[in-house]
Amino acid sequence: MLTTPPTTGPILAIAAHPDDIESWCAGTLVQAIDGGADVHLLLVTSGDRGSNDPQATPATVAQQREAEAQAAAAYLGIADVTFLRYGDGEVENTIDLRRDLVAAIRRWQPHALFTHDPEHPLPPYITHRDHRIVGRATLDAVYPLARDHLNFPELAAEGLTPHAVSEVWLFASSVADHYVDISAGLERKIEARLLHASQTVDGDALRVGWRKRAAAIGEPAGLMAAEAFTMLRLD
């Protein structure tokens, strides 16, 4: 099914690591921004284990990857980036994480929320555990925790009132059936990914590979370049 990026109300994207949204949904988000949407990004970890440098430490990796995420977000036009700084590879669906996610949802009051598909992830079986756990915790936060006032009532003292998300766009989903034409945003998606320099071995090869991947995703829908999602309507 062909669909268009959301432009009604704020958008919140929640991902496990820096560069996750560039991989899966930046082409859609940048077109939503072009259409007038405010997009906010929340990263649960700072990707502090994501380095092959033998001299690196989790602290130095986190510092570099946060700077890269902020540069990429600014390039895409994302309004702001929040880092929760949970340990890379150590995320659990705890009450603390759910409270943090509920606080974010209540703070930005998104109409649409983007996150990982925790039930049918890509790649199957070997998807990063943080992706699965962040997706599940985010869905738990969306429904019913952020919506119902008796959950985390202490957040009201911070001015964070209950909010019902209208739709969730699950990316990296092996059962995705909603396709967004990202032809107008593909090159910006790729350039944003390249700003994550610590994660890039060969920029030219990445450009070629990502164009091929966008074409392969779009092929079932007859699109030259696409991103695909599983949609949850909560209205």
C-alpha cells in the first residue's frame, strides 16, 4: 500500500542507536519535515559499543556518536535530539525505561511515532537485541502508559500530561506493507548516514548499496526508491 509521510502534528522517532533512523526511516522523515512537520528524535543508547578501534572506550565512542547524531539530525532538519544514555547492548524493558519513554511522549505530544518493529524485526532472528527491546518498550509506553493519567502520575508535576498517540510507524519490519516513495529524500538520507563517520568504512560503497536497497524495498510497490513500514492506527 502506498502512503505519504505524516504532516499532521508533531512526530517523535524513538530508536536504539545513532544511525538507526538513517537506516530505516530518514527518507520519510525528511519529506515530513519538508511538508511542515516538527520531528523530534530520542535515542535510547549512544551506541557506546559501536567501534572496532582498539584504543576506543565506551565514553569516547559515545561522545563521538552523539556528535555525529546531532550533526545528522541538523542536516535532516530534525528539531532536537535527546539521549537517554542507556548502555549499548544492555537495554532492558524496565520501568525506568518505560517512564523515560512516557515522559518523552507526553513532552512532545506526537501525532505519529516511529520506532523499531519488535515482533517481526529485520533481519529475522539476528536483529540487534536493543532494537527489539526498544521497540517493545516504546509500544508499551504508547499504549496504554502515556495515555492513562494513573500511570507515572509524578510526571504531571513536570507539566507532562497524558497523551494518546494516533499512529505508530514500525520500521525495520519483516511484514511491512506500507510504502513511502522516498525519491525526493533518498540522497539526503544517504548524506545524513555518511555524517556518522565512525560507522562508515567506504562512503562510495555505502551510497551504491543504499540506492540498491531503496530500489529493492520499493520494487513490490512499483517505486524507484522506498522505505517500508508496518502501520498501527490507534485512533
